[in-house]
Amino acid sequence: MNFILFFPLLVFSVILHEVSHGFAALKEGDETALQLGRLTLNPLSHLDPIGSVLFPLVCLFMNLPLFGWAKPVPINPLRFRNYRSGTIKVSLAGPLTNLLLAALLIGIFSLLAHWVPTLFRAPYLAPFISQGVLLNLVLAVFNLIPIPPLDGSRILSVLLPTEMAYKYNALEPYGFFILMALIGFGLLGKMLYPMVYGLYEFMFRVAGF
């Protein structure tokens, strides 16, 4: 039941994350995503067989928090009007979108709790919204980790001196294995969850809960 409830929300959240990168890139002068038809919310254009299907199923069977990713939207930073500032803005667009989704879900949570309490008590609704907030906070914080090719690495790369950035970017082919090692040794959760749950509690406290 949890998978049935949260999988559509996971898909929507990761797709919106990627589409926001594409729109930010378009605003910075890069039309690559637009030309390839990726500025759409159609799931078929964004689903990644591993990140959008297999990995969430593994999370389900291993009793881990539901998590995944969509197929990255193609971006050409060389088309940006300003390479450095454009890269930073486009990289931040995805995580900021997930933060805004979390805030929107908390707003819905607050509205239902205070103004439509009967609907708020409907089975699964409150857990669905609460877990949706948590999911989007995980996506935001996870993608800001400075491990290539995550968004945080793009930001760090343009801030480093050229030679250091070149060596740093050379880690990208190994980024997936680094992340898997962090997950396997239980280090990723120790890095993520203090910040995620801190944000979670702070946002609900601001909303009056």
C-alpha cells in the first residue's frame, strides 16, 4: 500500500526536479532540453528504468525509504550567457523545486488540518502528505551532495580553480559507485537525515505544528 501511494508522488517529484533544470537552462540561453522535447511532465519522457522503477522497488523490498531519480534532462552549459552563474542557477533549480514542493505539501497539510478536519482524518491522507514532504526534502538535500554528477558537484566545480575543477570532474564516472559505497556502509543516511529531519521539523514548526 505504501508503494502504491508514494510511487506516483516520487515519479512526479523527480520529474519536476529535472524539468526545472531544463526551464532554468532555457532561461540561461540553452535550448537543448526544449529541442529534445524534455520540457514536459509526461512521465514517459523522463522515466529511467533503474532510477524510476528498479531502485524504488529495491527500496521497498529492503524496507528503505522510497527513493529514486528520473532520466537527467540534457543541458549544454556552453550555451549559457554566463557559464558560472548559469551553472549555479540551473544546478540549484532542481533542489529548490523540491523544497517548494515540500512547502506546498505542508501548506495543504495545514489547510486540511485546520479547515477540513473531516477530510484530514481520511485514511492514509495525512501520512501521504507527511511522507511527501519528507521525500522532497530528501531529494533536495541528496542532490546538493558534492559528489559528481549530483547538482551539488556542478556548483562546487564552477567555484573551484580550473585545474582543481578538472581533476574533481574526473571523478564523475565513479560517482555512482561512491554513492553506493556510502549507502552500503550506512554513511549516506548519517550525512542526509540530520539535515533532512531538521528541515522537516523546522518547516512544520513554522506552519504551526
